[in-house]
Amino acid sequence: MVDLSVSSKIPINPTDAPDRGPMAADQINLLAHVTTGDGDHQSISLFVPGMSCGGCMQKIETALDAIPQVLTARTNLSAKRVTVTWRGETRLASSLIDGLAGIGFDAMPYAVDTVDTADAEKDRELLRALAVAGFGAANIMLLSVAVWSGFGGSMAHETRQLFHWVSALIAVPVVMYSGRVFFRSAWSAVKLGQMNMDVPISLAIMLATIASLVQLAIGGEHVYFDASATLLFFLLIGRYLDQSMRRRAGSAVKDLLALRADKAIRLTADGTAETVSPDALAPGDRVFVPAGFTVSADGTVVDGASEIDTSLMTGESVPESVARGTRVFAGTTNLSSALTIEVSAGSGDSMLAEITRLMETAEQGKGSYRKISDRVAQFYAPAVHIIAAATVLVWLSVGAGWNQALMTGIAVLIITCPCAVALAIPVVNIVAVGRLFRSGILCKSEDALERLSKISTVIFDKTGTLTEGRLALSNAKPCGDTDLSMAASLAQSSAHPLSRALVQGATENGLTLQAVEVTEVPGCGVEAQLESENVRLGNAEWVGLEGAPAESKACVYFRQGDRDPVRFDFDETLRPLAVETCDALRAQGVSLSMLSGDREAPARAIAAELDVADWQAHLSPLDKSEFVRQQTEKGERPLYVGDGVNDAPAAQAAFVSMSPAEGAKISQNAADFVLQKSNLSAIPETLQVAKLTQTLVKQNLALAFMYNAIAIPASVLGFATPLVAAIAMSSSSLLVTLNGLRLHERAPRFLRS
């Protein structure tokens, strides 16, 4: 095993690094990504594309923790992100890069563009390799079928040799090009004194190809080019799907980081303004936030009044009115008027940063869900090599020649090549994901179906999930057409969600609106002069209603002159089939809960309509995440269904999660499933498919291990030549594939359960 003590590889002081002369452009770029914290603390986030498993995470963290200056080293597998904090000079960042390279990991500053470029290039490489392997396997198989058909004597030796040479001309370039994906991985593991599943795969492919070339050179009858190319093709399919799913899992944190403000306008003591990075803000600083800009730090409003889009924090569509003394959060958007904010927390301590940390922690926990085939690899790969080597030695010891002993050893490697084991889970997941996609359900995580099949409770977000996230005017008729028409005429000049709902309500009732010149007062409402009278539309205080009771639902008041104010009420609309969905889930034996950032009265009304007894209101994103965590500690396995940015931490903390298609992008990236349907009926449907999927997965694993239990002894005893081994290996793959196809909604009758 590799020595994880890296004190000799990573310079522990910046001055220990070799003298490189003038600072290069890449070093300048690296140091530009270093963030200075309190005192002499520095931190940087690095993108490590080679980090692919829990073992990689442990090596990186152990290596970095060995440096005396390093305070913390936190890895995130899905995002392939390493965050390092140290005490000392900024230049140590260069030594961190060099040290990681010394233990086999390339690293670069973490940036959204960098990650996207690296992922896109890896996707292109896998697709090219897959295309070449598929082309080669198809053509070689055509030639092999002809050769197999002619073994009864109908094909002359010279013709068979010609077909073999043509197969070799196709197979060798295919193996050299498409096999690089596995060869590089295997070589990296061997260099570090380790073993992974790619090592026996690479050996089988190379030995089968080399043995085939040797047989071809000496005029032998059997070659195995078809086994090499076909094995490559199937395994590259699985590798591409794995890469795609890992990228989607990591995009949640990446998109959340993109929500941060790019810059902040800091006000100095003499009243001048300067543009700085949000990371440079400290508690006590004052920042100016124009209308339309993103709030750059958590803080308190000290000047101005406006409306803030707080959907990041609450998930609610109605903006929050803010004025002097109101607390605001980084990542929210100032909608209508300029504000001056006094910073209360640095960028690392903001609510947005806390949400990011929660998501990273939750993603890291999900990384422990590995394929069964990966867990088996810990003993399977070394066992295969030991058995193959022992087979060669035993056959030599009993007097067999080198050719017979080597061919028997190669047969062991080929017949035990973990193709069926590797396909057992992915082939079922591919069919299941395709079936769900055709039903309007997008599955984004390869182990999500496994987790979904085990859930015990479903936790719903209210606004935008159980409801459609839009408000509808509920008392148009009692208010009268005249008042509604005049109020909507004022409202059409405002972008406020209640104003838009009021205009829509008037339009749906066939009313004609007037063009009115209005004045908007941020946080209050709008007013105008109509027929020499002052008219106002807004909150109760704005229209002059004294002592108004606390509102149980969203509402707006309209007042003309000295007349009594007219109140317009708005209700939320349930999603189609929401009631039926809740009933279907209860019928499948799962309990239901509902969480909301909204007020208590609207939440109670929706819960009653859906017969959900367990519900809570007035919850922040962290409150929702804490509720999910508490359910998990009680032994529950929760499915969280939410649509907003504020639901992302809870979704990541849950056992499995779903998001409607029209939800926020960050919640979709955090979710394991995205529901393309407008109704919620997809949830019980997905649960049913997930349970059937796990049944087929278990059957496939049983078939794969049964195959190995029979095939390994047969090949060791010499009953299977490399040709028979190749056929058996391909047959085992075909068997698990056919079993997986039983899940398809249009599967032939004889395959269905």
C-alpha cells in the first residue's frame, strides 16, 4: 500500500517549495482564489477530478491533515471538491497542489466553469471510446459467427485465418483506444499498491488480446478478439452512466455556490463607495444594495425600505417587505428600492454558506451508498488474480505445457471477468430509469431507486409542491365588479405577486381595466388620483385601516376616497391529484408530513384538505433540514418532496428526495427524482417501480454469483477453454440483461413477472 505520510512530499512551509523564479500565470490564478479569514487563516477550494471513491477522500484528507499548517481539509465526493484551511502565508496553496500531485491527484482552483469544462471533456472521451468499442464489437462478432459456423469443416483453414487477421486488425486498435479508460485506472491503482475492479478487467482484455495474437501467429484455431471488444463495449456503457450520475449529484452544490453575489458595494467611513468581493466583507461593514441586485451578506437594514425576494429562505412566492431594523440574508434579491445593510456575518458564516455546508455533508453521506459490485471488489479482484495465478502453477506442476497452463489461466480471468456482476445493478436501473422517463419522471441518481424502495414516510413541502405555488383571487363576486376593476387597474402597474393575481382575477371575470398613472411606495402599495379622489391599493395600514386583525390568508386592501376599504382574499391552489396521491401513499403503508415556511393558517387549511395530521409552519430552510434529521434519528427513512431553493438542505438530508419540474433549479439538482408531470401521481408510481427494481436487482446478483460459483471451478479444472469462457461470460451478461428487461412496460409476455 502507498505511504500516506506525505510530509516528505508536501512542503510544510511556503519557503520549502522549490524556487520557480518569477510567478507563473497559473500560480497567480491559484493565489487569486485564496480567501483570507480571521487573523492569518487562509482557505481555498480545489477541484480534484481524480477523486472517485471513499478511499480517495481518505487519502486526500490524510495527506493534507499531515501538514502542520493545515487546520481542516474537507472533501466532497459528488462535487470532487476539497476545501482546505490553513494558518500561514498565501503561497502555501502552491505547495498543496504539488503535494496532491505527489500522491496521484491533479488539482486546480474550484470554479464553476472549470468543473463544467472538465466534465464535458470526460463525457466526450467516454462517448468516443463507447462508439469505437461498439463499432469494433459489432464487426468482430459478425466475423466470429462465420468462423464458429465453419468449425464443422465447411471453412478452410486459410479462410479462417483470413477472418482472424481481419478481426485482429479491428480489435487491436479498438482495445488500445477504448480500453484506455480502464487501463489508466488500473495502472493508477497498481502504482499506489492497490487493487480495483479495473485491474482484472484490464488484465482479461489485454491477455485475451495478446493470447489471440499469439494463437494467430502460430496458426491456432481459436482467438478471442470478440470477447475483448464486447466486454469493453458493455463496461463503457456502465462507466458513462456512472460519470453522468455523479456529475448530476455534484451540480447541486455548484449551482448553490453560483447564487452568491459576484460583488458588493461597501460604504467607507467617509461616505464613498468601493466595489469589493463578498468574501472581503466583515461584521460591522455597511453595503449598498441597489434594486435588482443580490444581497451580498447577512445583515440588518439600516436605511431604506423595499421588498425582498426571500424564496431562497422561505420558498414563498410573496416578497417580504423590509425596512430599518429588518434582517436580510445573502443570496436574496432586492426587488424595488435601494437599501443600506450593516453586515452581521462574514461570507463563511452566512445562512447561504450554512446551507451549502449542510448540502455537502448530506452528499458526502450519500456517497456511502456504493454499488454492491464495488463492495465485492475489495475481495473479488485480488481473489481472481490469485486463483488465475494458482491455476497456471498447478497445471505446470502436473506436467502441462506452458501453452496449456497459460490458456487455462486466461480462461479463468475471462470467465471470472466481473461483467455480469458489473451489469447486475446498472442494467435494471437503466430499464427502470427509461420506464420512469417515459412516464414523465426523471431519475438522477443511480442508487435512488434502491433508497426509495425502503422509505417509511413522505415529507411534503407545501408551497409549489402540494400547491401550485400561485395565488388565485377567492372573493371576486362579493367585492363587486366596480371595485375589482378599479383595484386591478392600479395593480397592473405593479410586479407584486398579489397584484398579478388581482389582475388575473379581474381578467377572468371579463372586466375591462383602465390605464392609470400610479405611484408605488415600497413595502406599502400603490396609489393614484381617479375622478379627483385618492385611491390606494396595499396593506391595511397603507389604506388607513386601523386595528386590522391578523390576516389568516394572503390579502390586499383597496380604498377609494373616504369609503370603507374593500378586502381581496387570495387562496392557494392544490396540485392536480394531490388528494388522490396522498391516499395512494397511505395505502402503500407510508406516513405523511407537511412542512411550510408560510403562516400557520394557510398551512393548517392545506393540511386539513389533504388529511395530513403531522404538519408545521413558519419554518426556515434549516428548520426543515432539522425536522428531516430528527425523523432519521427516530429510525424513519424519509422521502422529501420540495420545489424551492429553501428545500435543498432538507432534500439532501433526506433518505431520498423529489422535486417538481417547475421548481427551482437548485432543488432539482439536489433531488434524486424530478417530476415532469404537473400532478403528483408520479410519486406512488415511482415507489412501485422502485420496489420491483430491487427485486430484480437481487435476482440478478444471485444469478451473477451463481454463474461464478459454477464457472470458476469449471475453468480451473480445464473444462472451459478461453473460447468457452468468452461465450459463458457473454451468456451471463445476456442472462442478467434479459432479467432486467422484465421491468420494461412493453416486455414480452414470457419475461414478465
